[in-house]
Amino acid sequence: MGKLARVLIWAWVAFNVMLFGWIAFTSLKGSGEVFGSPLELPARPEWINYENAWSVSEMGRGFFNSVVIVLVASVTTLILAAPTAYMLTRSGARSSGPLTTFFAVGMGIPIQAIIVPVFVLMQKVSMTFNETFGWWDDRISLGAIYVATSLPFAVFLLTSFFRTLPGEIEEAAALDGAGGVRIFAQIMLPLAQPGLITALILTVISLWNETLLALMLITDTEQHTLPQALLGLYQTMQYTSNWGGLFAGVVIVILPIVAIYIWLSRRIMEGMTLGAGK
């Protein structure tokens, strides 16, 4: 069974690598080549497809919006999750176990199940701020929901990781007169760096391609995220029949995440395996 599982995993990996390669080569073809020779290499690379994809549907603005929203939401999630996970593992309170279970259960709630109350809540928040201050940015609403939906996994992962860290170090620091905040900030956080990096990367990956919440909460085209810009590009390219440009847009969306994962895959696996140690 172990050999069969490895074969299936490698087959799945090979399929995805070939699929990405096909998309990348297709993004360099003209529209005629896309349908006339779909499995052949481009006769002459059409790099202008990327220029068209970047400018036609404002993918540049969408890329900037996605980078800002995803990074701010991911860092905020980590800032909230790290002390929460630390307290759950070190407080010794009776409520720690149920609270950890509560966060674990939160990971299993699909966003589709709460999308209506989320939409109503964010509409009320937007109306309240507009009536009170005359201004509101829906990207703030999207970022707040991203943080709320990412917290359960981040807390669960970091809770497992903090459990692997030795308590003797904290006891020694306490004997030297260090307070709880200092122990956490100067001792435990550096030791938990692999887990923190893993949680940050996985949060970024999960939020980068998120589309449903963005479509629901953001209507202003100037605030669109990259997946929304890709949908706009699809509608535009349908009329112009520039299918190579559409594939170029797909590459622009997925390439950053592929590059990050390849670059930091060892860190991710290190954090996941260490967090599963206990």
C-alpha cells in the first residue's frame, strides 16, 4: 500500500507539473495556435500576451491589491494566533482544551455556510462607517474576514508546535526574573520561528487565490483583487479572442505562489513535521 501511495502521489505531482507547463507554453501562443496546435510548443513566443493581460483588465492594480490585503491579513492572523496558541498550551486552565477544540472545529466550517451572515454584517459595518465618517474601504472588510477565517488553522497549527517546545527554558527564564510577556517575546517566539513561518506561508497561499469573498464584498473595480481581475480578463478576452492573453493572466495569478512554495517548501515541511511531534 505504501508503494502504491507513493506512485499515486508522484503521478499526481507529474500531472500538475505538466499542466502548469502546458499553461505556461500556451500563454506564449497566438489565438490560432491555441486551438490549431494545442500540444505543440509556440512557433514564435508572443510575450505581448503578458503585457496585454497586465494592462487590459487592470491586473497590475489587482496584483497590488492582493499583495497588500493578503500580506496584512496574514501578518495580522499570525500576530493574533501566536499569543493565543501559546496561552492555550501553557496556561494550564481547564478551558484550554475546549478552546483548542473550538478552533479545530472552526477549520471545518465551510465559508459557504456563513457567507450570508458575513455579507449582512459587512454591509452594516460599511453603512455605519459611511454614515459616521463618510468613508469606508471594502478592502478592510475583506481583510478582516480573511483574518477571521484564517485564525482557526493558524491557532491549531501553532498550538501543536508550541507543545513541542521544552518548558524547562521558560522555567529557567522565570527564575532569572523574566516576566510572561518577555519570555514569550524574547525566548519562545524565536524558538517557534519554523512554525510561525509555516503558518504565515500556508495562510498566504490559502488567501492568494480566494475569490468568493472578494466577489461578495468588493464591487469597486479599483479595489478588485487579482482573482477578480482575472475574471474580468476572461470576459474581455472572450470578445477579443485573445486566448493566449487569458492563459498569460492565469500564469500571473499562480506563478507567485508556485515560486514561494518552491523557495520555502523545506521550511513548510519542517514546521509541519515539528508541529506534529507531540
